[in-house]
Amino acid sequence: MRIDGFGRSVESASRRKFIAATCGGGMVALGGCLSSDGDTGDDSRNDDEGESDGTELNGEVVVTGSSTVFPISEAMRNRFTEVHPNVTVRVQSTGSGGGFEDHFCPGDADINAASRPIKPSERDHCTGNDVSPIEMRIAGDALTVAVSTENDWADCLSFDQLAQIWGSGGAETWADIDPSWPDEQFELYGPDTTSGTYDWFTTNVVGDAGPHRSDYVGTEDDTIIVQGLEDSQYAMGYFGYGYYAENADRVTALRVKRTESDDCGEPSLQAARNGSYPMARPLFIYPAEEALQREPVAEFVRFYLENSTASWIAEDVNYVPSSDEQADENLQALDSAVNS
């Protein structure tokens, strides 16, 4: 389906001249792989670099995948089609896993967005269909656990407490977590099982507590989660920080700590950037190497990567922009795929 745009103003496209560097180290924190507040990514385009002028390029690009990454991809689509109005970019929110399984790996999508790395089984599925995914880390997120604004008892939860709530066969009432809290059953809302956010939360938070519980409202529409939290004082849900930031007047974000002895961390872009928030995570796009042989797809991915460091990533869609080093690494991978 065709997704309507934001109707926001559109900035001019830019072609950055990146320095030759790579982003080393792990992803315990996002700090070294994501931009500082000073990285705007808004350099002016050099019109002498042989790129299309916006009227020559035409065709279609199909993007599926993560509901968390969806606002970034949609914003990129809006800005790209302002420059290239003859290109149709279709962006669908299918969940990371749903996108890989049902659209990208079968060869029906050019790019899949994901809020966690591709699984080996998904890569095998793609390979079996002659689809070669290329991993590109494009932003950072602070996964957020939220409750009703009428919840006046819970402020900070540890991973262990969250695992008790969200693990199969775990706690049923708030009082099961703390006897001083209401003896009322949880009303739980979260991502569907096809979601990368579900996978990340299950692996990193529920962890050894067992599988994620199934008796909750699962959806790829984060507005349903927000509505559920509004409707019940005893509700809890989790989603990407961008959706919380858009609805901060409607729900309350909980602070989180990894262990009981840790300090509580509040979700924010700065906390995700500097690693002080324990549920910071990277976000990805996976273009297919085969699809990159089509100019509209290659140019859209190039535009996406060149603008992944832009300040509007934080200001407009509430995610941590990529660093110059990470964007340069992605652009090198793009050039290698296009020229292979």
C-alpha cells in the first residue's frame, strides 16, 4: 500500500564527502557508532558529481520491515521524492521478521528495515531465493517501557522485574512484583511476534526467564499500545522511543536498570547515545544486493545513508542519528555492491 507522507517541509538532498574511517567496537552502548549533537548531516549537494537532477530518475522502490524504523524510512521517502518526483517509494510497516519472511527474502521488497540484526534462518531463507541482504546500521533507539499516566506507584523497574512481568508463567499482578503495589492484574500491550522489538526485548530483557508470555495484546500498530495504556491504570507496554516521544503527554515512561544495584536510566536520545540507558539498541536497513543494480533503489539507499547523520533524525523523528564513520562504512558497502 502507499503510505501517506508527513506533510512536513523537505530539506534539499545532500552528498557528503565522508572521511575514510570505520566504526569499531561492540554495541553495548551506541556512543562510538552514532553522531554527537554537533553532527547535522546537512552539507550542501555538489551538483557536479554526476547524479540525477530529479527529473531523469524514475521507477519504484519497495521498503518493508520494522515499525520502529518506519518513521525514519517514511521521512526519507518524503525527502527523496521531493528531489526525485518520478520515483515511487512504497514504505510498509510489517515488523522486522514479517518483512524478512513475507516480503524481502521472497524477493518482493528491495529493502527491509529491522530493529535487530537479521537472523541466520532469515539469511538462509534469502539465500535460497537468490536474495543477498547487506546490513547497514542507520540509527539508534532507546526502547521504552511505558505505563498509564495514572500509575503513581511504579517508577523504575529492573530487567529481572520486567522479566517476571513479561516472561511466560511469571507475575500476574502488580503486587506480585512489590507487595505495596495494587493487587490488580497487568494489562499488557506490546509488539507482535514478527517484530524486531519483540525479539530484542525477549532476548535481552526476558532472557533466562524463559519465553515471552503470549497472553498480551500484540500489534505492529504502536498507536494501539498507546491507546491501551490510556485506557487502563494497570496497563504496561513497550515500543521504540520515537512513539513514546510523540505521545509523552498520553503515557508515562518508566526508568529502567539492568540489575538491582544499578542506577535507574531514563529513556532519552542522549542516554541512548552515551550508553547510560540500558535498553539502547541499533537500527538497521537491509537492501538486497540484487535490487541495488536498479538505479532508483541504489539512489534511494544512497540518499538514505547520506542523510542518516542529519539533525532532523533526532529533531523530527526522535532517533539517534548515525555517525559520520558509520555512514561512511555503509556508503562504501553500497558502492561495492553497486560496482560488483
